Amino acid sequence: MSLTRFNALQTMETRVDPFPVEFGEGPAEKIASYFGENVFTDEAMKKFLPENAYLSVKAAVQSGQKLTREVADDVATGMKKWSEEKGCTHFAHWFQPLTGKTAEKHDSFFNLTHDGLVIEEFSGSALVQQEPDGSSFPSGGMRSTFEARGYTVWDPSSPAFIMEVGDGKTLCIPTIFVTYGGEAQDYKLPLLRSQAFLDKSAVPVAQLFDSNINKITATLGWEQEYFVVDDALFSARPDLVMTGRTLLGRPAAKHQQLEDHYFGSIPERVYAFMRDLETESHKLGIPVRTRHNEVAPAQYEVAPMFEEINVAVDHNQLLMDLMERVARRHKLRVLLHEKPFAGINGSGKHNNWSMGTNTGVNLLSPGKNPSTNLRFLTFFVNTIAAVHKYADILRSTIAHAGNDHRLGANEAPPAIISVFIGDAMTKLLDQLVRDRKADGQEVKRAIDLISKLPNLEMDNTDRNRTSPFAFTGNKFEIRAVGSSQNCAAPMAAMNAMMGLQLVEFKAELDKLTAKGAKQDEAILTVLKSYIRKSKAVCFEGNNYSDEWKEEAAKRGLNNFATTPEALDVLSKKLAQDLYGKSGVMSKVELDAYHNVQLHTYCTKLSIEAKALEDIVHSMVMPAAIRYQTELATNIAAMRAIDMDDSLGYQKDTLKRVVSNIGDIREGLNELHKALEKLHEASDVREEAGILCHEAKPQMDKIRDAVDDMETLVDDQYWPLVKYHELLFVR
Ligand code: ADP
Ligand code: MG
């Protein structure tokens, strides 16, 4: 009998206390009473900082003003006092290196003076800058050994917070991570630069419609999908432990075909986890609101209210971290991988993106009066034009090993980037471009048309779930982002794309008005030219269909199916123009980023390949051979008593086992050869190609044979926890 598997099942079934968190009877505590209690909020700042320090921090956030040393000291003192009252003994610079996870280095407030006295201190300089051991984080070759240091630098635009792990409490300071020369080595600095660039480029356009607008912030509301499995079962699957996904495993007879899980009732154990997670999130000021089952069994979603983009990204990173920790308290494991299980849906992270103004207006929301209508149309059409021009860049930002299993797999949008805008907007744009000239009459007509729009939010939200980039009434929803991914990369690209697009728009507009055109007419003229030019990227049909692939090719839209291909654009002029002109990444930073992404891809695939080899050799084959022997012994024994006639089943099965073992052997040999070839690869691009086109197909071949064997071999021998156990047993 397979001890590991059956022990794990037993452990799960005999759990004494599957609900470690007491929720108590009676009405729940109001969320408002603890929301943000672990955040150094505006209110806390007012209370713990001297007035001038408070105002300086606000100014730094608003306009990027530098803080003086004295102010930094005051802020550090206030933060320390606030956090000590809440039980913190340590502080940490919290950052988002290109590994995709968050990182933190803890230091205690406790210190010894030169004459041996114990003091508790936290200075302005410790708040503002730290030097973690940068050499263990990817730099893409930006750091040479003699300057291997990396620096974390305080980002005052995201509030400090307290991380509670068990009894330990740590004051966490959101930071960016840079080289000695100030080059970005993380996801945050490019994001912050993109936000600043979008602000600068969008304000002059927004001012065409309202002179009170002087600040524009990108907004993000993410929707996080994930799977939940039992901790004991997770631990009994070395592939889940090592790679976050099942490398082997036959889809269960019942998977999602009944669609009975979607919006079904949430299992009690998972519900307890969710409530615990929500409480922890709320304490950290993460405004999560929505929880529900997703399409696949054991799959769920959590989503917050949207926030300013920088804070939203931090909150998503924090949430992913919290999820893993809270789940373990409940003897559960959260799988954030894009494709933990074959044969059922994978997980994504929709990024709802829009732009908001200091006057409280959502620029992608159609308004009620004429000037807001034209404003809406301007930002709407410019977004489409930006996506048309920079689709390949957007594709590159969501390219990684996990997402390759999802994109184009008839459950997630394909790797072709297109925009869905809905019937009403499609008709409207069609009508607009029908007229060649844009005179006063036509401006009026256009504005009338927009005022007659139905409620787009109601109209569009669920219309087309197959589109990777959908307008959902008052925001665009970028649906191809992977569930494990940091939202910052696609969001920085969106901001940069939109920023450049708006700069171009303004320049074209200014040319026309300089020649005497009226502003509204000029706006409409430029927008109409954009609608015509970027029409190819708009698609309302079924993105999963094969016809769309053909049609998209005719329209000149790219379909990069794999990560290495999708990343290629980063070494091309399009990427250098976008990131360079917007100031989001320099050429050096971009090259390093490209390099790190390729390296990460190679590392992930190499780990998967090695894990697969190990599991097949040491777990699957012994079980298969044992069963093969049993069949052979039985056949021989039956023959010995002249029962040759009744050996049909045994022989058929034995033949299938033998043939599978043959395929596995071949697959393992070929896989091994491919991995050996890696040593001769001249660069990381070539390595990625070998892994993608030579190793991966062999892994699939091995999997096919093993999964077939899973149905044949005596269940008692099978060493790996099966899909129906992982997905349905609670
Ligand atoms: P659903 O997609 O589940 O129907 P909604 O469309 O209402 O739900 O919202 C999905 C996400 O979009 C939520 O996180 C929400 O906060 C976010 N969202 C709503 N408005 C905006 C906006 N203006 N900017 C960014 N995100 C937004
Ligand atoms: Mg949505």
C-alpha cells in the first residue's frame, strides 16, 4: 500500500479541529471597528507626527517633494511610537523584487550604544534607506560583483503597516528596490514612474474638459482566483510542494462538467478560512468585499474595492502572502499557480483599470452632459488606440511559465490581445466614422449619441468572458493576467501606453487648433482617425474559436503562444520606445528585466523537469512495475492450471502497462537529453527555447503515459494523491 498517500488521506479525515478560529455566536463585530487598525493611516499620522512632518509627508506623496533629514527623523519617531503601542519590536523594509514574491529584512528597534547601553531606536535614515543583501535577488546582470549591493528606499505613497505572524509583530515599510546607481530592480519603481508619467500626460487632456483637474491617478481593482486543498494532501504531492502545480494526475471523472461549484455554497472549512482571511485583510486596510466559488471545483475568488494603483498593487501582494499564511492555520493550502490541475480551469487575476481625477471623476465613465460625453469618448478611444499600438508589450507583461498553460487553453483568453467594447459602443464608433468631416453639427450628433447610451455597466459586464481586454461599462478589465503574478508589470505598461498615447493625441489636437479648428471639432477629428486606425484590435466574437486565430492573423495581430516568444518584443524598438519615452524603464533596466524574466522561466521549467524525473523514477515506476509483476504472475499462474482462455483482461492490461512503461522510458531519455543540451546553450534565450520546445513536449508525453497508468494500476499501490481526493474530499 502507498503509505504516504493513505496516511495523508487518513490525516485529513481524522482532523480533530478543522476550524481553528472562533467566530463566536451573535452578531459579528462591525468591520469598521477594526478596518485599517494595522495601518499607519492618515489618522494615525496626524496623531503621531508633528504637524510640519505630517504636512511634508503629504506633500511628498502629492508632488514627489523630497523630505529633509529632520522630517524623516520625526516620521520615524512617530511610526516607531505608533507601532510600539501596538506591540512591534522589529521593523522591516518591505519590497517587491523581480522574483514576483515580496521580500522583507527584519531589524529590531533594540540597539546597543558604543558604551554598552541598551536603547530602542529607529532613525530617519533607517526609515528612508536600507541595504539588504541584494545579491540574492535577481538583477538581470545590472549589478556587477563589485557593486553587488541593492538598496531599499522608502515609498511614502504607500502606507506603513504591521505584519502579524503568530505573536510577532513587525512594522513594515513599503519600499522600492534599486541598485547603487538608482536603477530599478523591482516591480514598484517602474510602476511609480508610470503613474507619474500618466498623470503628467493625462492632465492636459483632461483640462480640455475641466480646468479644475490637476491630478490623475490610475485605479486598479483586481480579482484574485485561487485553489484551496488540504494541507496533508498537498504535502503528499511533491510536485505541488516543489512547483505549485500537479505535474501528473488524471482528471477525475467528475470535474467541472456539472458546473455545480460556480456560485454554489462554500464548504464550511473554506468558509472559515475566508472569514479569517478577510478579517486579517481588513486589519491591514485591504478593502476585500467579494468572495465566491469559481468555475472549477476547489476554486475560489476574492476581490476588493478598487484603489489607487500603487496601493492596490501592494495590497494584492500582501493579500497573496496573507492567504498562504492564514490557510496554513486552517490546515489548508492555497494554490496561486495559474494551472494547478490539468483538465479543469486555471486561475487568473482580472485587472480592472481606469483613471480617476482629483475632482472625483472616473474618466472612463460616460457622463450625463455634453462635455463629459466628449471627455469619456476621448479617454475611451485613446485607450483602444494605445492597446492597438502596444498590444505586444501588454502580452509580454503577462508572459510567464505558469500563464503559458492558461492563455489560449479555451478557458482563458487567447494569447492574441484584442479589445471587446460591447454592442452599443461598437455601433456608436461605427456611426462616428461614417461621416468624413467633423463639423459642429456632427459634434452635436456624436454627443447626442453618447447621451443615448444604455447603462453600459449592466450591458457589458458579463457579455463576453472570452476577451482578454474588455470594456465593462466604466473601466477596462484586463483578463489575461496570471493569478500568481504581480499586477505591477501589466499596470505599468498600461499607464505608459496610455500616457504616450495621450501625449500624441494632444499634439495632433494642438496642430489642428493652431490652424483654427474649433476644439470640439478637432477632438472629434483626431478621435475618428484613431477609431479607423485601431479598428483591427476590436473584436466582439468568441476569442476561443479557431476562426478568430485566422482572422486575427489577417488583421496583423500577433499570437505569441509561449513565454520566450512573447518576451522577444522587450528587445525590440517598440519596447524601447514605450518604456524609454515614458521614462518607465531605461534601456539598461529593460534589458535586465527581460533577462530576469527569461531566467525565471528557465528556472521554473528546469525545476519542473527535475521534479518530474524524480517522481516518475522513485514513485510512479515502482508502483507500475509492482503491478506489472502481479499481472505477469497471475497470467503465469492461470496458465499453469490451464486457464489460458480467461486471461483476456490481464493480458490487455499488461500490454497497456508495458507500453506505457516503454513510452515513459523513452520520454525520460529524451527529456534527459534536452536537459543536457542546456549546458551547451550560448545564452538564456536559447535555454528557454530548449526547455519550451524540447523538454516540455517530453514532459507532456511522460504525463500522458503516467496518467493512463493511473487508471490501470491497483489503487492501493498508487503513490500520488489523486485528483478526486485533492479536489472533492473535504
Ligand atoms: P464583477 O466584475 O465581479 O462584475 P465589478 O465589475 O463591479 O464586479 O468590479 C470588479 C472590480 O472592478 C472590483 O474590484 C471593482 O472595485 C473594480 N472597479 C470598479 N470600478 C473601477 C474603477 N473605476 N477603476 C478600477 N477598478 C474598478
Ligand atoms: Mg469582473
